Amino acid sequence: MKIIANQFKANETFKFIRQGLDLTQEELAKSIEASKSSIEKYEYGTNNFSFETLLKIANKHNLNIIIESKKVK
């Protein structure tokens, strides 16, 4: 799965990650020891998630988070 995050809102990116892992909100919450309510709020954009939360997901589900500079033309 490859998501170019800066093309989307943060909450959309979070939801794409969960859907790409084929997990329900409850399953993702359990896997990173968070509440389902927190996951819902991240996806609706009512709460912001931290980079630490992304790292938990990446580590638990064997994902890479890559930050690279845009190519300048």
C-alpha cells in the first residue's frame, strides 16, 4: 500500500491506512491499545492523531512511513 499523504487531509489518510489494512475501527483500536472512539474521531477529523500513533500502527502492522522531499522541476 502506498499513500501519498500530502494529497489528502490527515483524517482521510488515517482512514485509508486502516482500510488498506482491512481492519475495522475496533480492530485497529485494539491493535494499538486505543479506544474505538479515538479512531472514529481521528477519521472524522474531530481529533488529531500524533506521529506516535502512526508509529504504533506502522510497527504493529509492519508498515513503512517514508518522508521524502518533493522533486523540484
